[in-house]
Amino acid sequence: MNPIAYIEKVINEHGSSAILRERLDLLKNQISVVEKKNDALKPDNAILKSRKNTIEFQLHKATKRIERLHQLIQKLERDDAKTRLGAVTENILKMFFYRRRELSVNEVAATLSIDVSTTRYHFDLLSKNNLIEQTRVGFVSLKGYRRDPQFGLTSSGREYVFRNIRR
């Protein structure tokens, strides 16, 4: 049963019909106003639904893009882990970084208690990757005085330590 028919039924069954009739007319007017407002809001509602759909589509695209970027970051982190130097090589690089001076192969070998040939290997890796460079040539004098070649940290070496080791 619709609301107006229900109200008319109540009017007929109870109280003064003139008062109830006035109330019914007032109620009909109010319903009419509400229906007009409802009709006026329907286009706005359609526009808002359209905007909602557009925003949901953009959100979906953004979410997919974020997922792709997250996967790319993970791949780059895996690739970075593959290109990281070994622990001993990184320890040697840290020595250069924290001591802030030139070091020789023999000095590093003695400090880290590793063989000189192993230390040379790591120096070669660091030199090849442009993380250290030879700064002084070694020599042996006629009197038997010996000076080892000296190596120093490059700007790339400092950057590597700062980005990968020093945390």
C-alpha cells in the first residue's frame, strides 16, 4: 500500500476529517517538494557516479603501477646484491674510508691478518671497479730502503661505502 493511500485510510478511520484532510494536503505538498528535489539531484548523482567510476579506474591504474614499481625496486635490490663486493673486499674498502689516508697492500694484510697475495687480489678488484687508485709508486732504494705502493679511496669508493656498507 502506498503512503498516501495509507494516510487516507487513517483519516477516514480516525478524528476530524477536515483537520486530517489539511494534514494530508500538507503531506502531499511536502512529498511533491521532496520528489522535485529528488528529480533535481538525479543529474548530480549521475555526474558523481561517473566521477566515482573515473576515480576508481585511476586508482586501479595507480595501484597496478605501484605494484610494477615495487617489483622493479625488488629486482634492482636483487641485482644490487649480486653486484656487491665480498665481505673481505668491503672490509678493505671500509679501512680506506674510516682511516682517511693512503694504505699499502702490506699494511692492510697485516691489519686484517690475511695473506698479502689475497690482499693484492682484493686491491685488484677494488682498482678494477674504480673504488681505489694507486696514489704513490713503490720503490726500493740502493741502500735497501723500501716503500710500498700506496692506494687511496676514490670518490666512487666513498660513495660505495656510504650507500652499501655504512648504515
